[in-house]
Amino acid sequence: MKITTVEQTESISDIVCDVCGSSTRIEGHGLQFGTLNASWGYGSSHDGERYEVHLCEPCFFRTLSALKREHMVNFMFSDEGQDLSEFGRIVRDGSFNDDGGATP
């Protein structure tokens, strides 16, 4: 015998960019966004604080560009060359696994 019940479930219908307020939903492709996360621990001046910022694609890459510029300034006089084309990228053309992470 089957016993059924109707239950309400909560699901995310949209994620809005925390910088510009744009929807991150792309028709036919779902939610497309990046996150900036931090979880500070013991010894940090921000101990116990956690941050999560949701970014649309344009805001994500503007933020990444600003970080690249900061890196360039900090290492301006180093002897190493600065190829920043892969800065921050952990996978390219990867497929996503079930937990939302990319597989290399």
C-alpha cells in the first residue's frame, strides 16, 4: 500500500547579484553566478565571521579583473613574468559533478 502526502519544498527560483542587483537566471541555462566566500578562523581579526557574495557574470569578471590589477601592482618589480590569463581559474571546459563542483 502506498501512503502519500503533499509536502511543500523550498527551492531557489533566482539568485540576484549582490553588486548590481541583476538576476543571474539565463533562459534555458538556469542560474549562472559566481560566489566570493570567506570563513575566518582563530587568529584572524575577523574570527568567526563568514561572508558570501553572489555575483552575476559581468560583476564576477570585473571583480576578478580588479584582483588581477592588485596582483600586478604587488608584484610589479618581481623577476618573475606575470601571465595572469589563468588567474584564479581551477578548471577550463570542465563538466560539473553532482555536488555543484567542477571536475578537472
